[in-house]
Amino acid sequence: MSEEIIIDKTRSDKEVYESLLPQVEALMSEDDHYLSNLSNFTAILKGAFDKISWVGFYLFDGKELYLGPFQGKLACTKIKIGTGVCGTSAEKRETIVVEDVHKFPGHIACDSGSNSEIVLPLVKFDKLIGVLDLDSYGFSSFNNIDKEHLEKLVAILIRKSHF
């Protein structure tokens, strides 16, 4: 992967995502180890959006989710399937957008400053790989624009990575 990505933070979130799609497509390499792709993917998202306080992966080992590559403050290292937003997303295999994490039953507060969250499952060949977790200090920071475009970006990442 090249070490440069062009981001214009004066653009709308939708425009930033649309500019990221072809760049991520071109920059993610099938020749790189999947951990390298995951690491650079988190750096791309953290650099692209100021609203993101934490972004990272929790990977599934067959029993629970464990902390993978991330950008941000220290994080919880293990999450049980079905627990919190990440565990629920993994269990249901669906994207979950949470406007106020304090109202989400069983929310796991790794960073007490987090107020909203979006979690996307990573599934390849019907096998759960893990989840992508994004947190924000703002309330209602993530919406359908984020969901739609992050799902497209995750699809590229999954296709370009050998898990």
C-alpha cells in the first residue's frame, strides 16, 4: 500500500467517503498481510474524520472478539459475542449505529468520553472475521451516510485481505 491518501476535510462526509472509495480500492494490497491492511485502514479513517475519537478492529478467534489494530486511546482487549455494541454486531452480523451509547443495553465503556458509535461486522465466505468499531465524543455522530459508505469500504478491505 502506498503511504499517502488525499483527504479534503472541508468536504461533506459523503464527499469524503466518495473520495476514499477509489483510493482505498487502489491502495489496499492483496499482497500485504491482513494485519497491515487493517492497520492502514484504521489510520485512513482516523485521518479522514475529526468526529472519530477511536477506530479499530476486534477480531473473532472462534469464541470471543479480541483487540486488533486501532487508532485512539487504550481499549478493552476482549469482548464476548452478544455483549455491548461490538458483540451484538458480531452476533447479528449487521451494522449497528448508536446515537447515544449510554442508552444501549450492556454498552461497554472502554473510553468514558465516547457518546456515539457505529460497528460493522466483517464476514468473508460466511465466516465471521471480526468487527470494525468507530467511536465519537459527539452524540449522533454516525448516520446512514456513514453506514452505507463504511459498508462499501469494509467490502473492499475484505476482498483485498487474506484472513
